[in-house]
Amino acid sequence: MGTTERKEKEKNIRREDIINAAEKIFFLKGYESSTMDEVAKIAEYTKKTLYSYFQSKEQLLQAIIFRAYWTLNKIINTELSDKINLTGLAKLKLLGETFIQFTSRYPKYFETLVLYNSANSELSADDEFRKASDNEGEITLAYLVNVIKEGVSDNSIRSDIHIQKTAFVLYANIIGISSLVLNKEGYLMEQHLSAKELIQEMFNLIERSIEK
């Protein structure tokens, strides 16, 4: 390994160390209550080193949002990769099951996406960390668009729907019901309702409305 490659590898390791530290403190205390000083302490780097990689706490948040989307997309890709014979509608149902799996296995990533991804960002649209998380989120949306397209093509989904709008509505419903689950957890427990049940029912309603 040459000098340039070694330096780049070391740089990537430091960046990942810092994001790991940010995850620990953000997930423990909450994003708003956490500080860059705490991130630097947990990462065992100086503040100067920390700020040479991340200029603000929001850049760190965007890096975690990217991880959350990347993790979700990896699960989706794994689930869909060997399901080429399924109809588009069946794949849509599988996406619902996959999202529930994601919320169970990675509850803090799920919480981060729901609570912070829709918040107004102070970062510019061309900020590298915001662009990375936005692009990864677009991949998630593209999975929805593609399975709906497949469903229209194979006649498992109605052909009179607007594919892009339907995908956006479904995506918005996912975020909306997920936000309800997180903000009304106590009430839902009183009603003997689980997050899994509500998310599954939301997908069932959408599926029934578009199936052919």
C-alpha cells in the first residue's frame, strides 16, 4: 500500500470513528442534548481533529442519516435480489415486511430517519454530507417506484395510478405512521397496539387500494 492509499485509509478510519462516537452520544442523550465536545471525547480525538472532518453537529447527523438509509437499502436489496419471480404487488408487500424488520433490528436508525430526516436542514443543498444522505434516501424511494412500475407492467397493480405520486404517498405514509408510533408510544400501548401492527396495516391499506 502506497503512502497516498495509507493516508486515505487512515482518514476513513478516523471519519468512521467519529461517526461511531456521534451515534453513541446522539442515541444515548438525543441529538439536541449532545455536543461536539462529547463526540470528541468519546472518539478520543481532539476538537481540532473532529472539526477537520465535520464542521458542525448537523453534518454528523446527516452522516448518521446516510448510514440509516444505507442500512435500510442493503436489507431491501438483500430481500429483493432473489425474488425476481414475484409480482410487483408481492414485492411491495415484501418491502413493507422489510421496513418492519428494519425498525425492529435498528430502532435508533429508524428513530433518526423519522424524527430528523424531515426537519429543516441548516446545511446548504450542496453540502457533501447532506447530499450523501439525500441521495441514499432517493435510492429508498426508487425501490418503491420500481416495484410499483413492475406491478403495473405485470398487471398486479392498477394501471390507472400515477406511479411517482403513488410512491410519494406511500413514502409519506411510512414516515407519518412511524412518527405517530414514536410520539404516541404510551397511548398505543394502552390501546394494545404495536408499531409492527400499525405499519403492516398501513401497507395493507395501500396495497388494497392499488391492487388490480
